[in-house]
Amino acid sequence: MDAKHELQRAFRERADGIATNGAPLVGLFGDGIPAPLLHAAGGFCADIKAPPLADATDGPKIDLVDEIAESFLDEFTTRFLHRFAAGAFDHFAIIIFARDDVAGLAAYQYASELRRQNMVSRKGPVLHLWNLAHTDTDAARTYNLTELTRLIGVLAEQGLVVDDNELKAALSVEKERRKAVDQIACNGANRFVYRAAGRWLSPNAHLAALSALPAEKPVSAETRIGLVGTACDDISLREICSEIGTLQADLMPFGDVWGYDISTATDAETLIHAIATDPLNIRANPAENFGAALQSRLENCDLVVSAVDHNDDSFGWEVPRIRDQAHAKGARFIDLGFVPFRPSNAWISQTKQRVLESLQ
């Protein structure tokens, strides 16, 4: 299989299509989890927040989950719970949930309670909540290093022992992989797929596939578009933007931001510091850092598009300022409101028309 098709396959099949070659599986729910540390411990990291694309029609449906899943849960959480109750993750060693992720926190709480009450099998992965203070103070650094120690201890209990030399090697590969992602030359929709495929490939396999991609002439359109909003793993919005203009910045989770900058990370402590001080984290403190980081990435955009999940309350406070700043520099702004978890053809057609009308 050539590199392009391998990346497309990984994106499509997701956690159901990974080949670990015997490495213990470590599931990641949400961004901001120190993946290089997990690779250094011998784990194979796989995003389990975004279900396989076929899951929308062929995924498990467990009556128990339908009974207990409350209406405020978003689809990332409910699809995870159906898959969790069906045993889809029983072969994982551990699943790590990001406290910063709205869906991740709910998924952790529900899954833990289902297991505690013996409503599902107690077999399967250890469930671990990863929580950082996203600021740079002495107290925050102390707390975050305590969280790091706790994570390393939980990993060790699963036979995953962090090695300092392996961590240096993992950080080196990760830095090379991010360079390769930055150099992808194609339209924004394909770039989204090729980049996101790395969530279900080993860093080396992802790097090799990116390096082997055939040259594609990037689409150069007059309208430069920026996307903001809550987590969206679907390609539909990216395709709309790529048909109308150039996707200049995809600032949704699962977009073109890797979650944190590791350029200065050399060991576990500096890696955690990089995650904790990432200004594009939704819980960045002070909160103004998040808004300023968004605006910086949107600076050269002619059109800013905002879209959110109907049950995610992590994003939205920033929208009025983003809108006003866009208008102040002569850019267009469109708020699409709630985006379906798996958009229909009708929604896609109507949304494309709305975006086109916003440019007239």
C-alpha cells in the first residue's frame, strides 16, 4: 500500500485498524497527554476519542449505555461508552483521559462508575485521568510534577517503564514528525487527513509515510480561511473550506495544532512544562493567553469560521472577540453554530452555501 492510501486507511479505520507489533496499547482521549513519554515506556499510543468512521453505522450499540448516558453528553463520549461496554478496548493496557477535554472527563467518570458498579467487565484497560495546571507558577510546577510521578507509577504497574534515553529518542522522532507535518503540500482537507492519521500510527511509521507522499500542488486560493471551535474529527468542514479557499489555520482540536510545542523539550520535566504552558490549551491561565494565541494564528485570514458541538461548553466565550477582531481588520466572520457529529449531505450543502454567501 502506498503512503497516501496508508494514511487514508489509518484515518478511516482509526483504533480498529492499528498494528502494534506486540507493543502494549495506550489509549489517549483528548490532547495534551505526553505521548513521547508513553512511547519511551514502550507503549503504542492510539487516539480512542475519535471512533472509526464506520462506527457511525456499524458501531456497537449497548442498551445499558443508552439507559445511563445523559442528554448532555456529546457524541465523542457516548460512542466511547458504547465501544467500552462492548469490549472494544479490552486489549488495551491503559486508557489515559485528558482532564482538559470536556468529553474526556465525562468518559472517564462514566466508564469508572460503570466498572465500579460491576455493570461492565472489570477486565480491560486501567483508566487514568491526566490533569495539569495550565500556568507557570512554582505551585503549578510542583503539582504538575506530582501528576507526572503518578502517571509514571501507573505505567510501571503495567510494565511500561520510562527510560530517559528512550525518551530523548522519542522526542527526537516526534520533532522530526512535526517538521514533516508542517511541510505537507496539498489542500487543507488532505492535509488534515494526513496529519491526523498519525494518531493511529507509530511516530516512525507516520514519519515514513509523510516522507513518502507524492508531491501535490497546494491549492492557492484568494480567500484564506481560519477554523475555530470545539473538537471535530470529520473532514466535511475542511473540504468545504478547501473548495472555497485556502485553509490557513485549523484551530479546532483534531486540526493542525498538535496540542503543545515540544521544540524546547529535552526530558520529562521540560515536556510537561511545554504542555502546561501551551497558550492554545482551552484551560490556559490566564485565560487571555488562549484568546491572544487564537488571534495570532488567525491574523492573516480573510474569513474566520466558528463551529461548535451542541453539548461542549469549553469554547464560545472567545467568539465575540474573535468576531470583532476579524471585522476590525476587514475580514469576514461566520458562526455556523452547532455542527452535527457526522454531518449529512444536506447539512454539507447548506453549510457550503452559507459560507459562499458570507463572502459576497
